[in-house]
Amino acid sequence: MHLAVAIFASALVCTLALDNGLMRTPPMGWLAWERYRCDIDCERDPKNCISENLFKDMADRLSEDGWRELGYVYVNIDDCWSSMERDEQGRLQADPKRFPGGIANLARYMHDRGLKLGIYGDMGTHTCGGYPGTNLDQIETDAQTFADWGVDMLKLDGCYSNESVQAEGYPRMSKALNATGRPIAYSCSWPAYQGGLPPKVNYTQLGEICNLWRNYGDIQDSWDSVLSISDWFFKNQDIVGPAAGPGKWNDPDMLIIGNFGLSTDQSRSQMALWAIMAAPLFMSNDLRTISSGARAILQNKAIIRISQDPMGVQGKRLLQDKSGIDVYWRPLSDNGSALVFFSRRNDMPYRYQISLSKLNYTTGIYKMYEVFMGKVGTVEDTSEFTVSVNPSGVVMLYVFPPVKHRQFHGNAKLHGPAHFHHHDLDNAIPPGFL
């Protein structure tokens, strides 16, 4: 399929989005769960326990270390924040020892720094960690409580629940949040509890009530986990992909870059594949001690530009080559696109040869920017070029719109991200690209 046709086809299948004007591009920020879980032992582990201090620390890092300016603005509380009992008016309340200032005070702390606060609830009798959940008769109360506190996002989990409660509760919470008059982004875990696929999951309905939704199981700090999640999404791309768009996103779960389970190449792979999927970019790591290498991946401006493309079309896997190289593609605004070459090999860097015409690119000369190495090159659509892809690694290219009125003089090959052959076209990055 030619690119223009593919983009048009994607536009045709757009469904209505939740009408709260939020998350027109995939949300970015920090989320506690994968790294910090339900650590509530603030006596023996004060720096890492789920407390207001942890979230203030991460807010300070987002606002002072260059994250906020790149779009990382959400600081999201997950499970285990609340008291085990509701207050006398039946409202949720924060644990008084770990959140002595309360959630409203924490929200103000975020807002004062140009950030947003997310909170966690559960559409069931209890949260997954055993804290008070939201029963059907408590939906409006909890929505109003979150709004009164100045919360900017709600993630609503689905533990200790059932299919009928979820079918009634998730849409009702959407209406209740909107009724508060405060813009609160809404993350639904509903499809993850119903297998992630039709007929149990209605993606048209999800796009009308939720800003994002978890389709699949929780990510863990391992490459196997990243790969299993990615494979599920691309295996089912024709089902889940069309559901995504501005204000409504599939959520393959957190970025674990900067933790313990991924190599540098695997970290680049997660970042690239999540950007191709138009996935939310919620880091779950320790921003106080993150390495410079992990920070460079997460703060890569070219990848963030791809992630945050305003057209909001989720990308797809184009092919799985017998060599162990997968090729992924995402259409971008202004007739640009992104390509990812991912290696499933475990032996050595593999030199993969391809032409843009074989990937159904239209006739023309293309400028390409390799996002991790910062290399620029040009290639004609029919000319083969080579990318060298490390085991479990990626090469990611931002492909600019084609130039059709000139022809190359001589050989038009382009070799590898670090070995681009420069031709007679201007190889500078266009102004304002980064």
C-alpha cells in the first residue's frame, strides 16, 4: 500500500474520542509502579517507599533536569497510596503517615512546577494491593474527590471486580469525571481484564470513554517482558491499531529504561518500538540516580518528535524477514514517516539490505535521519541501502518527504547508520526538526 493511501485508510477508521480535549498526543511522564511497587516501609526504606517524598523527588527531577521541557509532565501515583479506610464522609483519603500533606497539597506541588499529578483507583471492592476500591455506588464520590484535590489523571484498575461491574463502572466513571468540570485524563485497565481483544473488548466504546487503556499484562523489568508485550501488540495490530488516535491511546505499559533488566541496545529498542506504537511514554525508574546513557535514550528529541506526532496514527510491523530482522513503519504528519529495523538475532550485528521501494515508498529521493547516531543521508527509493543492527537492538530512521524533481548522479547506495554516503542533496537537518 502506498503511503498516502495508508494514511487515508487510517483516517477513515478513526472513532470518536473522549470529549475532554486531553492527551491529543501520547502522554509522557513518570509512573511509580514498576520500579517501586507497593513498598510502604518508610522506616527502613525512606527514599523508595510510596510516600509524598518520593513523588516530590521525581517532580523535582522532571522540572530541573530537562524532562518537563521535552513533554514529561505527568507524575503518577499508583497503588498503595491510600489509607485502608475511607473517611467519615465515605471519601478516599491518603495514608496520613506517608502522605501527611494530603493529595491536594501534592497536586499543588506538581502544578507549581509546571507538572501534572496522576492518581490510581480500582473499579472493584479493593485495589490490587488490597486498599479500598471504588464500588459502583462510590463512583461519583471518588470522581469529585479527585477533582477537589486538583488531580489531572486517573488510572482505574480492575482487580477484585467482575465483567458486569466493569461494563457498568468504567463508562460511568468517565461521565463522572467529566461532570466534575475539571479536566481529568482517564486511563482504563478494562480491556486488560477482558483479554484485550474483541468480542469482549469494544474498542470503539473505549475510544469514546477513555483517553488511554491498558490492553495487556503488566510490564516487568526484563527484556522477555518487553518483547512479549511488543509482540502481542504487533500480532494484533490490525485490531488494536485503528482504535488509537488523538485523545485515545493503546497503552503497552511503562518504559523500564534506566532500571536493571535491559541492555543499552534493548533500551533503545523499547523506546523505538513504543514510539512506533504511538504509546504513552511513562517512565518507571529512579530519576535521581539514572545513568547518562539511559537519560540520553529517554530524552532523545527525534524519537520524542516521532512519538508526539500530531497525526496520532499508530504504526505497524511491515515484515518479519527470515534473517531475524523485523521492519516497522509509522506514518507521520507532513508526509514524513518513521522506520525501525529490529534484530531478533543473538549472535552479532547483522547487515540488513533493503530499499524504500520494497517497503512501498513512492518514487523519489529521500533524506533520512538516524535518530540514535545523529547521522543524515539520502537515498533514492529504488536504491538499496544497508543498516547494521545489533542483537536485540534497533536502527531507527526518520524519513523526510521525498524530493521528486532531481535525480542522483552515480551510485545511490546508502550504507549503515554510521556510514551514510552523502550525495548532491543537502544533508543538513531541516530547521526546527530538533
